[in-house]
Amino acid sequence: GARYSTLVPSDEVTINYRHGLPVITLTLPTRRERCQFAVKPMVATVGAFLKDVQREDKGIVKAEVFTTDGSKVSDATLMEVLLRNDFKLLINGTAYSVSPPVKDKLSSEHATEMEDVKSLIHRLFVALHLEDHQIRKERELLQKLDHLKEQLMPLEQMKAKIMDSADAKTSRLLWVGLALMSTQGGALAWLTWWVYSWDIMEPVTYFITYGSAMAFYAYFVLTKQDYLYPDVKDRQFLHYFYRKSKAKRFNVEQYNKLKEDVAE
């Protein structure tokens, strides 16, 4: 339970209904003058009411609301719920016992009509403020998007340079492979027609073909992928890309995370 320093008479904080709205009257501790606070119970929360009180008297350091059994009331609680029972208002360590006036009990039919009116008012409130909320949310998202793009810009420039370098290395590797295959074909033709006969070169070509098949099979065992030229090119490109990224200290994980945030 909560502890209170002193307990002043309950008439220090009074609640009266004016035009259907509760008006809470209390004495401001620093200014020592009575002040009234009109509350919209279906919209206002306990936290908003306490902020209004602190805004009116800057000398209020701490303001809280407790139930009669000493349990703290959440700031998110609607004032309509709070005003249904007695409660204690704690201001700067001084507790004020508050007893809201008992409202006349409505008939069940009238109560149902009031609930319908409350529901209608709530829907109107949401509809009127939805556009403002959307505009505010859109502005927040645009600011976040601009911030992400600022972070991405240097990474995009570095990535473009690394990709150009990796693509150039991959292309050179492909051309080197073509040159080696052409050289091998020319050498086999020279040995077949000018140096030896086909009878001598046929076993050589067989073992070269068999060795190539073993190399392709080894590639599958190591990579779990078929030896397809586009896939091999992409794999070699990624190898060069990550090696160059490490050398240039390009954070691939951070770049991917920023791209995901932008997309989101």
C-alpha cells in the first residue's frame, strides 16, 4: 500500500457536475488558490488530468492518483472510470481524499441509449482525427526514409565500385577459360595431324574428357550445384564481391538491413 504524509479534509478537493461534465476544484499548493479543472471523462485520462494540474502550478513536483486501498491508478485510465469510485489524489506528498458525487442511476433503456451515443461520439472523434494521424504518420515515415537514404548513399556508391571490379574480374576469368580451351584444342589438333597419329592421340583425348567429367563431378560434390555456366559465373562473381567487400570494409549485413528497412 502507499504511504501518505498527512490527510487533509475531503472538502479540499471537490467534484461537481456542470452541464453534464465533471469539474474538479482543488487548492494549488504553491499559489494557495482554488482552481477548477473541467474534465471530458470519456476522452481525458488520469495522466492528462495530472499534467493539467502540474501545468497550472509549477511548484507541483509529483502528482499521483491512488485507490482507497492504496493501489496506484494507471495514467492511461479514463477519468470516467476513475470518477465512479472514491480515490486519493497525492500532490507533493500530501493526500487528498476525493469522493465523486453519486450520479442518478439511469434506467437500462436510457443507459443503452447513452452507450450508443458514446459509441457514436467515439467513432466521430476517430474519423475526424484519422486524417491528422495519417498525415503525422506519413511525415514520420518520410523523415525516417530520408535518414535511411542518407545512410545508404555512401554504401550504394561503394557497392557500385565493388560490383564493377568483381564483374571485370569475372569477365577476365571467363575469357581466360575460353583462351585455355582454345589453346588445348589447338594443341591436340597439332599433335594429332602434325606430330603423332590419331591412334596415339585417341587415348589422350579420352583421358582429357574423363578428367573433365571428374572435375565437373567434384564441383557438384563441393557446391551441391550442377555445373551450369550462368551459375558458375554468378558464384565466381559473389566470391570476388565478398572478397573485395572485406578488403574495402564494406558491411554487407548493414547494407542489406538498410535496404530491408527502406523497403518496409
